[in-house]
Amino acid sequence: MIDRVLKGVCRRSPVVSRLAWRTVDVSVITSSGRTGTQFLAWMLRQVGVHSVHEPSPDLFNESVAKHRHDENVVGGIRRKRPPSFELLRDGKYVESNWNLITLLDEADEVFGGAKISFIVRNFYDYVESALNKSPDGSGDMFFYGQNDHRSRLTATDFGEMSEKEWENLHRAEKIAWWWTT
């Protein structure tokens, strides 16, 4: 009951949310993806740290909204990450989430001075892994593929090339671009 009340108050009040998060030691682990952060989150949980990997909602939409529509997404992140009673009691929170790579300033504002770690994987290993990743285990390759169900950020969102140029890139080139972002 107290957790539901706390989350409700934090969702409605940015001030209360900001103050609550400042009582928690927050660490954010981010990367371009495919770097083992899921395993890292699992390992931290084994030693009693409140650690989550890409919690739902995963903030993908906030990342796109920030870059594609120039939206201020701090409020959206704050509503989707209200501190819980458990977090306030334990005093430590680690989130590994590749979607935060483009939201580091906003994460810092929401979490009040979070420690941020960025993991880099070898470029060639990353591209090979991303090319072979099948998100749902079906064998379909979604990441920047024809059947990608997400409207991912592209070089056109950053003014680096035209939509036509982007569409003419091979999927491996699009994945390589994402690694460099």
C-alpha cells in the first residue's frame, strides 16, 4: 500500500520524485547494445543490489521523441521511473539500459547525479552480433531490418544524410552507424 502511494505521489510531483531519488545511490550502465549488460545486471542482483536490465517501459520512445521531435522528455522519464519504497529502503539502484545512451542528461536530471558507466564493445564484434540478433528467437532479424517493429533513430534524425541516402544503406551499414552514435 505504501509503495503504491509513494509511486503515485512521485508520478504527480516532480519535486517529491527528485527529492526521493536523491536519497538513492543510482548508477546507470549504458552502451550501444550487445555488451553483456543483461548479465551484469543479473550478477549485481546475486549480491543483493537492486539492479534492473531494460525495465519496462524501456524509454525507447522517449529517446526517439527527444531527437525526432525535440521534446523535453524529463517528465516522461520521471513518470516511468518513480522510486519505490524498496529502493528508498535499500538505498541503491542500478539500471542497465541501452536506450539511455541518448538520454544521459535527462537521466542525470531525473536520478539526481547518477553515476553513469558506458560500456564499449569492439566495433566488428558488435556489428556481427547485432546482425545475428533475433529479438524474439524466431530467426527474424529485426534490428534496422525491413521488418523492424520499432521506428529507430536514423542518420536523418541527426541531419547526417537524407532519407533516400539512409534507405540505400545496407542493414550492416545502418547498424555500424548506430554503434558510432
